[in-house]
Amino acid sequence: MCRSAWLWSAESEPHRALTAHTEGVSALAIAPGGTWCATAARGEVRVWNADGTPCLDLDYRDVAIGTLIIAPDGTWLAASGRGGVQVWDANGDRRSSFAGESR
């Protein structure tokens, strides 16, 4: 699995690699309006500005993450996987945590 995700231009040209994970990237979500995005790998979620600069690192237990979701209004981010569901606000403050495996 690749440890990077790529941002592409509207002309289908690679723009910038989002490289910072120590494990392979397993999920990606883009906020409405394209102002930020998030990538996930084992045990970590990273939030990026639209220009590809990292702005937040979020801890998600040391387990695989299968899904990232950003709220339609861009105010929160959720990750789910073997560690349950974690929800953070757009500033990185944890809002909710639900234990158990989600599928």
C-alpha cells in the first residue's frame, strides 16, 4: 500500500503528494468546497490544507481505518474501523468516540 495520496489538478495533472504516513493510506475524504482534506493510515488521521500542507494529526488507536467522512458543512470529520468510530471537529478536538468494530 502506498504511504502517500496525491492531489490532482482539474487538468488531470499530479499536483502534490500528501506524504506523511508511516503505513499505507487506507482512506481519503475531501471537504465540501475543497478547502481541506483528510487521509488515514493505521492508527492515524492527518488533515491537510487544500495546498497540500499538513495542519492536524489526529490519533485513532493503533488499528486499521477503513472509512473517513467529512460533514456536508465541513465542521467535523469521522473515522471508522476496527477501533470503532472517532469524531473530531474541524479544529481537531475530539467530539465523540464509539468503541467496537464498525464495518
